[in-house]
Amino acid sequence: MSNTNRSGRGKNRRNSAASQGQGNAMASRQPGKSSRPSSRQQGKEVRPQGASLSAVRPKGRGRESAPIEGLPVSKNEETVIDIIGMNHDGEGVGRANGYTLFVQGALPGETVRVRVMKTKKQYGYAKLLEIVKASPDRVSAPCPIYDQCGGCQIQHMSYAGQLAWKRQLVVDNLQRIGKLNVMVEDAEAQGDEANLNKLSEQNVDQAAEPAISEEQGNGSNRIRLRLEGVMNEEAAELGIRVLPTMGMDEPWRYRNKAQVPIGVTEGGLVGGFYAKGSHRIIDMETCLIQHEHNDEVVAKVKEIGSHLGISAYNEETGRGLLRHVVVKKAFRTGEMMLVLVTNGRDIPHKDEWIGSIREAIPHVASICQNVNKKQTNVIFGDETRVLWGRDVIYDYIGDVQFAISPRSFYQVNPVQTEVLYGKTVEYAGLSGKETVIDAYCGIGTISLFLAQHADQVYGVEIVPEAIEDARSNALLNEMKNVKFEVGASEDVIPRWKEQGIEADVIVVDPPRKGCDPRLLDTILEMKPERVVYVSCNPSTLARDLRVLEDGGYRTVEVTPVDMFPHTVHVESVAMLVRS
């Protein structure tokens, strides 16, 4: 693998969930889930600007307009309302005389006093003034800068409450957007069906199981038992089974990557996050969802850079050197990579800086420089070079090893990635004889997991750099039963079919915008026995499942996975079978 840039997932997959709302609090904007939140970009990591919630509110928010007559509330009016739900941005939803108000910081089940801040014809926004009756799920957010940052949106909610809400978010989208029949919870707790799937009883304590366990039997035995009962009318009437959200035992310090914008004060360099709604950088020493070593590296880089007189980039003037500090941590191997994103190739006191970093942070295995001279909110430029050490670090997800370059995509929560991919393999129900297509393969993470249990896997991805990484990772793991090709899935897969390649299982893991309609048509034409849909956006998941169901498939089961605790984002894995 060279030291040239890697676009990774192509759509920058979960980096929108990673750097945006789900709390790259240290560079905050994602989207999780997330992730954001903007949709995944073609090979670009976009620097967060301000709080994530502001990015996903309805258009027009913040614009002053003439008062709307006839509403039950008016701007600046104070009122007491009951919070009856929470929207996808994590805002409490209440009603004042039938008029909907969104209240940031309020939780379902609470009674709150609010001040109306903005009104529109059908809804408005209000500021939380007082909690008259608190929810049992309300907790004190442990992060001292939680209210300023915006990277995490629901730290004030208990973790068990977060997991329950994320499951309900998935259910609501399936029902409202997909118009799909979802099994009621009472039915899930009864009969042999529940006994076949012990995961239905999992909750906050269920996290971090091995991706492929002996108990699962690679997932195939449980899935075959599950499928025996899904094709009859009675099972169809029960609807889709949505399991409890698979959470983490320890939902803190889970992020393996930090992307920190750098600024300057009279005291030297600062790095942390953008204040809500601004480009002002607020210094931060620690982020509770970042691995501790990431915090330590960022702090040392700021300290050493200040001592050497390194200038920070000023986006208004376009001058100054250091733009971002990017740190990657390999959880399994312990290796770390430091990437200095600079506004120019020349680094003053380069040797002294590198020597000081190596002395202060001995576990750093790679120090790289990325040059970005453009006035843009995209973090990385086109040129990347190694300043010291290797051009990659290595880590494992399950038994699969991955080489991580400065720009290659790698899931930011490796613990839950193993859970997510394990569920994907389980739903694929592989016996070792199947041909599988991975339609959004990225750098081959899911493809290589599947290749351990299938006869042949074909992966397709539109971004050439991602496919280069995928092929390198296949060689690294000596997997010869996987083939990768560059192109759009909806173009490549029909070509494969013309070559005689028939898929038993198709796996899709699309960006937030969901599957391309032509890909859904291609799946329906290919008619695989099973489809496994890995989603980072419940609304587009529901939309696409509706299309597949109308085309002759039945959604059997959906499992939400909490990849980004304390944020509003949720991943889901859905299993579909051909009727």
C-alpha cells in the first residue's frame, strides 16, 4: 500500500457518522450513525462546522419572518408542555394546544416549561427553561462541555433509554415511511419463535460478542431455523421482527479516530471543536467518546507545536500552517498514526518536531503529512507523504487484518463493528457453498468477513482507491475467494450476471442516501435467495425495504446496532428472503 491518499469507503461511509454528528466532538459537526448530518461524500472528509443538530433541521430555520397569525403560541411566549416523543435530531417533541414544538434537551415523558423561539405554520421551536417533571431516563451528562460541543446529542439520556429509543426510531421509520408491518413487542415475547432467538432478550448488557461465535454456528443454523417458519401466512401476518438494539458494555472511549481543527490564541495553539453555529475553535483537552490515547497525542502535538512556534491556519486569510491534527488508534494492535494536515509542504523545524513527537509518544508507529492548500471545509488535500515510520498501521476486526493508511476508511468504533459484521454474516446464513455479492464493498471489510464463510465473494465499489485498499487487504489475509471490481453496482452486477455469476446472497451497505434505484432493480432481476441490508439511515432503509418487498421479498428481521453511543445515529441490519 502506498502513501498516496485513500478515499476509503468512497462515500466516506460512516465518517459522516463519525466526524459529524456522532461526535467527533473534537472536530465537531456527524452525522452515527452518523453522521454523520450530511450524506457520505465521494472520497472526501468534510470538516464539521458548528453543531450537528443545526445541520439537519428544516430549511429556513434561523430566518426572521413575519409572525404567523392564528397560532396557539407566539414567539417569546412561555408555556408548559408534555414531551411525547423525540425526533431523529434528539429534540423533544411536545404540543401546545395541538401545535408541535421541538425542544432541544427535553426527553419523552417529561413536563417542561419552555420559551417559544421560532414559529412556522405547522411546528415551532422552543427553548427549555425548566424541567417540571423529569423522565426516569434523565441523567447528568458527564462531559463538562456537552452543552457547547454538539458532537453528542443525547448524553443526558440513560444508555438503556438511548438503546430503547433507537430501536423505536427504526420501528417508526419502517412503519411510517416503509408502510411495513412490524411485529408488536408482546408477540415477540411469546412462543417458540422467541426461543429460537435469544438475542431478543438482549439489552444494554449484550455488547461486544465475537463476530463469529461457535454458538452462532456462523449464523447459518439459527437463520435456517428462523427461515423455516417465515414463509407461511401466519408468520407474514406477525410482521417484521425488530430486535432490541445491540449496545456496548462500556459506551465511552469507543472512537479510534480524532480529527481536530487547529487554531491559535495568545497562549499558543488550540484544538478541539467548533462552537455551535460558528467557525470559532474552542480548545478541548479530553473527549469522553475518544480513546484516551487520541486525546494524549493531540495534546502533545499542540504543546510541541506551540513550543516550536508553529502557526495555525486562518481560514479567513488563508495563511498559517497547521490546519488539522488527525489521529488513528488501532485498538487490537495498539499502533497509532498521526497525520498533520498543513497549508503547504514546508514544515519549519520538521526534524525537531518529529523527534519531540516520537520521544513524547513512543507508541506512534507512523507520522504523515497531508498537504491541503485549498480554501475549503474538506479536511484532506490530494498529497500525502510519510514523515517518519510506516505508511500504514495494522488492526483487526475479528480474525481479519486491515492496513490503515492516512486516508483509508476504517470504522471508528471497532468493538461495535465486529458486532455489526457478525450480524451481517449471521443474516447471510452461509454454509460455505454460496456465492455472495457485496454491492457497496468499500475497502472490503464486509466482503472479507463474508469470504471466511462463503465459496466466492464479489465486491464492487465506485471509488478506485477503495478497491485498491480492498485488494490489498485481501492479499494481506491471503483470501483468494474474493474478487473486487471498480464501478457502479447497478452497472457491474448485470455484467457479472452475463458472465454466468449468480448470487445466492446480496449484501448492501449504502451511504445515508440509501441504495440507487437502479441497484434495487438489479437485485430484483438477480433474484438472490437472501438480501442483507446494512443501513446507517433508518428512513432510507425503510424506503428501500418497501421497494424490495413490492418486488417479491419479505423482510424477516431487523437488528439495530449502536455504533455511536450518546448520539442520535443508529445502524441497522435487515434480513430479507425471496417469497
